[in-house]
Amino acid sequence: MKIEEIKNYLPHRYPFLLVDRVLEAEENRIVTIKNVTVNEEFFNGHFPGAPIMPGVLQVEAMAQSGCIMLMKAHVEDSQNTLIVFTGIKNAKFRQQVVPGDQLKMEVKLAGMRRNFVTMEGKATVDGKVVCELEASAAIVPKDKA
């Protein structure tokens, strides 16, 4: 799945759209990539002279990946539905993500009860884990968000 199709599932747009491509999409698992470039706005302030992708944006990129998975496989009306983050547990950052890296994210659906979901995510660069977490989210109508 390329960027134009991704935009059908996510409400995010530049500069906050953090998924560049979907490599694999299954009902309960997705693999995506984010190409990290020196042109990202956040590198202007994080940190000048030593650019590092903020951990919170790595978490957001995995959340967006999970959102695509849910919208594609578990939501009937993706145009009128939002997936909203409700929690993050056990987030760990193992190494820095810098310009030139390709962040590869794998998110799995861990549980689903009515409109509440739990997911597990892992991000790697060159096969090395850089970030992992457990996240929860709610599937809500856009007009109730």
C-alpha cells in the first residue's frame, strides 16, 4: 500500500503523517515503514547538530500503523470512524533513530472487546529493535471524537 491509499485510512497529513508505506497487511498484523529524512521539521529543534527522532513520534508512527490495520480489517465505515489512542504501556527505546534510517514497524492486534483494542508494536532499524510498546485505543464515530 502506497501513500495515497494510506491517506484513505488515516486523517493525518504532513507534517504528522508518519507512515510512508505498508509492506504487509493482515487482519491482525501490519508491517509498515517510515523513511526518516533530515528534512523532517522536528529535526530543527531535536536536536540541532545531533538530530534524533523523538521517541514520542516513534510511538505515534506505530499507532498510525495500528490504525491502518484496524481501519482496513475491523472497521466498516472508515470515512466516518476514528481510532483514538487511550493508553501506552511498557514503552521502551533501545537505540536512537536518526536521519537516513528506515523505521520498520510491526503492529499486532493483541485483543479486541467491543470498540476497545490492545496492540503490541515493535520498531526496528536494520533489524535491530529501536522501540517497543503495548498500546490501547478506542474505535469511535468521527462526530463523537
